[in-house]
Amino acid sequence: MQDVSVFDHLGGQIRRLCDVVGIDPATPVELLSELLGAHGSRPLDAPPAWPSDVADDHTPIEFSIAYNDSEPPALRILAEAFGTTPGVRANALATYDFLHAQAERYGLSTRRLEAVRDLFATESPQGDFVLWLSLVFRNGHPPEFKVYFNPEVHGADHSPELVARALDRLGLGSAYQMMLSQAIREGELGRKDRLTFFALDLQDGPQARVKLYLSHHDAQAGDVARAASVVDGVDPAQVAEFCELAGRTERFAGRPLVGSYTITQGAERPNGYSIYVPIRSYVADDQEARERVLPLLERYRFDPAMLDKAIAAVTSRSLDSGVGLIAHVSLRLGPPRPGMTVYLSSEAYQVFEGASLVR
């Protein structure tokens, strides 16, 4: 593999994934190249340039296939851009540079991003990142961009206040208070229930979203069911059932369950909810993960064959030879696009042995 670069590996995967979902790969491959920058030319057999937390093996890219109720599946990538000399702050600045380069090209709106950017700025950020981003590719549409801020950038104890200030600037403070009233277990805010991401769509209009992500450590399915009940039209029992079928455990004591709340302009309360199950922590290998995800896709009337095609686009290894390729599975409820998403690791640097990702 000494002649294979990071971009060669990831670019090949994204081209094949584009073929699976029926998307022209030209734009996704070009944006991937720009995201990776000079680091894309690094030999794949060299250590990661930075221990990115996007993926367990420190690949700064994670893929996902988003199945939607009313339209064809979409391809997503979650990414961390690297500075010339990678570091938490330098990577955030590189992400801003990348976004500003795309703003005019794709008509991105950075108005809300700039409105809150200073709140997350610090010379000494805490945690593994300040700013990540995602790109969504749909057939026949320009790419969509979303950013993810780290609410714990000033420390976990300050995250509730930081998120409150950011939402107040965006006119969405009341929805946040409504969420906190039911989503947090008593006395656990900043402890077992932690604000993980503050996400913004880089667009304007009534469907532009703010998404708040809560990690529920050492939780049971009933805990996230209660957390989901704040959203009108969401069936808490459906959320609990999804967790139980994907995780097959009474208590999620490994990687935490994560719930996200969608808030759109003018909303007095969250109007969408997603639950993310870190399935890799609750299976022996990826074969077991696949055997759990396929019936979930069928249950929600999605084509299970596409998952096998997506897996084949990312890897040729046998699924029982490692764990973590299928990283998460999520259920999206409420507008704008209910459905399911399956998250696939690139495994550019490492394949983890079975049951090695329990924690």
C-alpha cells in the first residue's frame, strides 16, 4: 500500500458509493480533495496526520447512506479539515477557510454561522475538536453543507450556557428550554447527559435547521424515549423500540446513545428528533451489525440490498473479521426528511478486531 495515498483510498470509496446511490461522483470527489488538501497526498501506510475523532481509526472522514421516506437515498460525509500543522484550533480555521471557499460557489449562507462563531472561539479549546462539517449529496441537487460546533469547547460545565447564548442570538431560546425540561435526567446535565454537537445548516429559509445533539451515557431505551417526547408527533415507544432492536441491551453502558433535536426558525419547541445507536459497541463483529440493521431497514420499508452494495463499495473484507465498519444506525423522525441513516467507517488506517470497540 506504499503507493496508495489517503485521497486514493477515500476517493475510490466515495466514487463507488456515488455509483450505489446514483450520483455523479465529480463534485463529491472534488470536494473531498479540497477538504483533505495537502494531507490527501500522504501515504496511507503513514500514521494519521492528526488523531481525528471523526472515526475510531482517526480517519477524518466518515460516510453514511441516508434513506428517506419520500425521495431517493442520499450520500453524506462527515469531515474534519486539517490545518497545515494539524491541531484543534488550526483544524477549525482550516474548516472555516474551506467553507468560505465554497460559499460563493454553492450559494451558502454563512449568516447564522458568523452570528455565533465568536461564542465558540478560544485560544485554548477543550475537547477533540472545535468545528466539523458534513456534506450531503442528492441526485440532481447541489451539495448541502452543515457545520458542527463543539458545545464543550470551553469545558463541559459551560456547555449549557454556551448553547443558550447561541440559540438566543438565533431567536430559538424558548425551544431549547423546552428540550431541557424533558431531555435531561435529573442532575445529569453535563455529566451523563452531555451536549455533544451544535449544528447549523448553511442555508437560509424556513427549512434551515439548528440541531442539538445530546449524548446519553449509561442510559436505557426509556431514557431516550422520554427525551424524544418533547417533540410533537414523535412516538416515544418507537424510539425505544429502535434502540432495543439495534442495541440488544438493557443498558447502553458502552458508547452512549445520542439524540438530536431539530429546531427551525420561529419554532417554540423542537420539531424533529433523531436517535443514533452506536451499534459497533454492542456487537461482536460487523456481520452481527449487518444482521441487525437489515431487518430495521425492512421494517421501515427501505431497500436492504443497498446496504450490502454500500458495504461492498467501502471494503472487500469479510464482515466477521472486524468490528466498526458499521458505526452507527439512526432513525430520523419528523420534518424535513424522516428515514434511517447507516454510518460506514472508511477503515483507512485500521480494522478493529471483534468486540474491541465496546468502549
